[in-house]
Amino acid sequence: MTRDERHKIYSLKKSDFEDDKYLQPILEDDPVLYSLEEIVVDGQPDQREDSAGADVAMPESFKSSGPDVHGNGDLTYEEKLQAMNQTLEKSMQQLDLTRKALDKANENADAWKSKYEALSKDPHTAQAHKGSEKSQFDDPYAGKSIHQQMLQDRVRTDAYRDFIRDNEALFTGRTVLDVGCGTGILSMFCAQAGAARVFAVESSMIYQKAQQIVYDNGFQDVIKVLHGKVEEVHLPVQKVDIIISEWMGYALLYEGMLDSVLWARDHYLAEGGLMIPARANLWIAPFSDPEYALERRGFWDSVYGFNMSAMRKDQGPAVDVHDSFDNDRIHGTACMFKELDLHTIKLEHLSFTNGEFRFVIDPGRSEIDGFVIWFDVYLSSRLEAAANDSVRQKMLSTSPCCKRTHWGQSVCTAENPIGCAADDGQLNVKEGEVIGKVGYSKGKEAGSLKINVAWDLQGIRGEQTWDLT
Amino acid sequence: MSTIIDKAKEIVERNGMTSKITLLQGKMEEIKMPFPQVDIIISEWMGYFLLYESMLDTVLYARDHYLAKDGKIFPDKATIHMAGIEDGDYKDEKIGFWDNVYGFDFTPLKDTALAEPLVDTVELKACVTDPCKVFEIDLYTINAEDLAFRAPFSLKARRSDFIHALIAWFDIEFTACHKPIRFSTGPHSKYTHWKQTVFYLREVLTVEDGECVTGFLASKPNAKKKRDLDISLKYELQTSDDSRFAAGGLDFKM
């Protein structure tokens, strides 16, 4: 018996099964009879487009096989199968079109490359150099982009900003001298912290930009940008309370800017005034990397088959600045060989021979190929920090263990593996202590540096000088 | 004066070639040549953008004074090409960087950044347009005055994309060789230290596949510093869509 009272039947004949009247729902538009695909939300069919642009909306045949059971467009199983086959064929066609489009895209890419190639008829076309070389050390326009490089060195700029921000009390109402202000960033940090007056001295033409930037940021009443060397400009005050500067170069003293900062200290810093940074330390550690060292030492021996070893004569080996020396290649303890107190150090002490060090080489190491040198600076002095609890110290480190800075580390590769005598080439490094001395002196060219390292490996002595030009 | 010549002398000696190679120190225009004529002039004179800091003047002087009739020059052909590139991310990094530096407005440096062509490596996939040959130098015939040029270009977009910059590179040819030797410094070629030269536009061009960016590239030595270049670029996007039409002119100092 059906639920529809209209069709009470007591016996069924074959013809009853062939008649659809018993399949009619009691409820019109009974939701149970709908399939999800047939629910058409506004706009949905338009979104279902493939790359060839053809519509993949539900075929009409499917739409009508659902809700419409009242006689119009009833389909037999054969017709439904046919509709499905049609859909399948359509899908296959679309897949084929997509495949063709992809092939065409690939063809275009190849054709394009060929076009560039044909234009230059270059037989050496290879994959374009992967990963653009955005090396900061490779910029021929160092004049301007050096500032971007330094400003983007977060470790460096954050250190100064953090220190100034954490110690506003040191700056409020004070007179500050910024030596070598560049784009004026440090001066603006100081002005922000409440400095009453900031004199920003800059000898290069970038001073014009600093002036504009100071004005654009509304600091023209506090910050005065002065063009010239600090030894030559006319400062409208006799003394300043604070001298701030970012003067550090590779291996700390390359470029020789510290000379100017110390001159400024001796002429302008008030009694009890602050130097920022207040202290700098120099560190040395041994490194071992036979492959690198061999390449480094041997480069000029054969250049396209020619002997160019003459390039090494009369000229000390060079210090290599590495962007971020791999800590794994350092095989011994690091040692601080020089401490500079920037409140008291004299200019003549910037050339020294007594940078003593002692380190221990890792057990099992058979070859030491040279030395790695780096520095730390402390923005506040120990005394200041100790005497006044409210002074927050900030340290900026260029150690290979720390985050990368634009200073990297200075690498001095020894001419021969250390520990072996130059003539017999026998490797004779024993584990244990190495003592020695580092000497810094100024090179012939302005700003250049000569680094001398003398070592004593349990009786085996050696010495070498490197140039940082 | 560069003292590398002393090293060169030593190297020549070490390699047993003193009987063949004579090293003379001095400017080409000033030295006294032991021979009145030479059969071949060879030089690696090319600079960034081909002409920046290039020694081409000197090579041409040598040609005019010393090259024998039917003498050869290596290389003898150089061509400058251009293309348009999509470089949104890097432009932001290099130029947009100055908008906000630790909260400060550093836009005065943005202008400087835009006025300097950037020498950098460009990937082929960044190229939105076909390349276009812009300027050709035949070292046998060109004169120093011709190195100040103004040449048209037309860059056809091969896909719908944005153009942030126009790039330039050069190709070099040694046609005198039995099998001509050539190399390119284009984005499709192996890396060279010349890389490519990137000229950022102040605006961003929205181009459709098939549209052309036309214009002129002009370059001349700077009046005060001969080895520097004053470059100017004029461009126009040829499009029927008014909302995307763009045209402009830019000056660069290299």
C-alpha cells in the first residue's frame, strides 16, 4: 500500500511498476529528493569555468532528473547514461584543451628564450643565474647604497635605537654631537629621546640629504647638520654632553674614523660627558678549513694556465672580510686581545703590538689555517652602568656566533698551515695551547690597516702580516 | 697611476714571453709606440651599460692612429638591448625602503635612489616584453662623437603584467674570427660581472599582452666627468585603454 491514499491498491500488476504515479512524492519539492549538486546558489554556475572558458555548469539533463518528477522531461536510464557520457566527453575535451594550453605556454616560454637568444646569437645561453645576486658588497654605487646597507643592518641600527630608547634620561635636555651622521638616523633617535640640541657633523655630500630628512621629520629646531670634517667645522657651542657615533669599520679600526671621534672627544666633550659607544673589544680565534685555505693561497698560481704568482709578491696577503664566517670552521677557543675604553684611550694607542692572546685548539684538529678577528662594542660604560642602576647596557657584537652584521668577520689566512715549518710541510699541530700577539698599525693608504699576528704553538713559532685596504 | 703594469711585466717574464710581449706604461694618447702600425687591436673596454667608465674612446684613438689598413679589432661589434621587467618586490626593497626607516620619513633618498641606474642580475622570468635592439656600435667605423646617441625602442609585452623598470644589456661580437665568437650579458645568458642595468620608472605600467612600450634612450658622457654618463629615457605605453595610458621621461646619472 502506498502512503498516498489516492492509490489504494490490493494487488499489483506489471503495468503498475511501469507507471510512475507511485513514485510521486507526497510533499511537493520534498527536500530529501534534492541532491546537493542541484542546489544552485546565486552566481555559482558562472564561477565554474575552466581555463578554456567553457561552462561546466550542470548539464541540463541532470537538472531535470531531480525535482521534476511531475511528468515533464522524465528520463529513462538510457537517456541518463547518454547524458553522463556526454558530460564525460566534454570533460575529456576540456582536459585536452588544458593540456594544449599548457604545452603552448611552455612553447611560448621556449620561443621567448629563443628570441632573446636569436637576437644575441649567443651559444652560451644557460639557465639565467639562479637567485639574483643582491650582494651588498658588490655595489658600484657605494656612496648611497652604503647607507641603505647600514640602515638595513638591523643588529647595528636596532642596538643604537634600543640603547637610546631605553636610556632617554641620559639624553633629555642634553647637547649631543653626532660624528659622521650620514643620513641623520642617530641624531633623530637622540632628538626623539628629548635631546635639547644635536649637532650632526658629516663630511660627505650625503649631509644635504640629512638636512632634508631632518626637516621632513620636523627636527629642524633640535638637529643642526654641519658639513665638513669634525676637526674643521665650527660648532656653535664650546662643549657637548654626549658624543655619539657609529665609527666602527671592518676589524674595528679599518677606515680610521675613530681618530676623528677621539679628536672630537678631546676638543668638545664636557667633563664627565658620555661617549657612545663607551667600550670596544677585539677578539681572535683560530680557524681550520684546508680546502678554502688552499684555494685562497693558490689562486694566482694558475690563471687560465698562466703563472700569476707575481701578484702575491711585495704585497702582504690580504685580510678577507667574510659576510658571516661559519662557526663550524672555528676550531679553538676565542680570546679577547684588546679592550678599548673610549673615554680614556689615546690616539697613539690605536696602533699597538701588544694584543696578547691565548687559545686552546680543539682536540683532534690537524691543521690551523689562520685566524678570524671580530669586535664587540658596549654602548654604555661599565662604570656608568654600575654606578647608575637605571642605565640599561646595550652590546653590539659582530661575533660569528651572533646574528649577521654588515661588518662580517675579518679572516686572515696563513701562508702555510700553522704548526708546520715552512720548508718541510709536515703538519705538526698538537692539541693544546697557542699563545701570541696581535698588532695593529696603519697602512700607507688612508684608512687602511695592517694586522700582524705572531704565534707560538708550543715552541713552533710563526708570524704574518695582512693588509686590509 | 696604476702600478699593475709592474706585476704584468713580472708575470710575462715568468711565463717566458718577454721576447713577444712589450709592456708600456702610460695613456694610449701619450705613450710612444715602438711600431708605427699594428695589425690587431685587442681590448676589454666595456663598462656597465657598455659605456659607463668605458675605455672605448681610447680604443678608437688607438684605431685612428695605429691600426694598419685592413687591420682587425677584437671585439668589433657591440649592441645595446632593452626590455621591460616586472620587479615589484625588489623595487619595494630598494626604493620603497626609504618611505619609512625606523619610523622616519627618508624620502629625500628615494629620489637619489631612482635617479641612479642599478647594476644587478635580472632573471629571465622577470622580463615582460620582447627584447629590442637599441644601439649598435661597429668599432671599425664609429667615432667618439657618435657615442652620444638617442635611439628609439619598442618593447612588445608578451603577457599581461606590470612593468616597474626597463633594463639594458649589451652583446659583444668578434666577427673577424673564422667561427664568429659572441657573448651576451643579457638576462637569458650566463652570469657576467656586468650583470644588467636597471632603470626604475617612477610609476608602474599595467600592460596587456601584445601592447607596446615605445620611447627613446639617450646617453651622453657627462660634461664634467667624461667617464660618467647622463642617460635619459622617454617612454609611452601604447594602449587603447585610457585608464592605463602612461607616458613619462626620466633622467639618470651613472
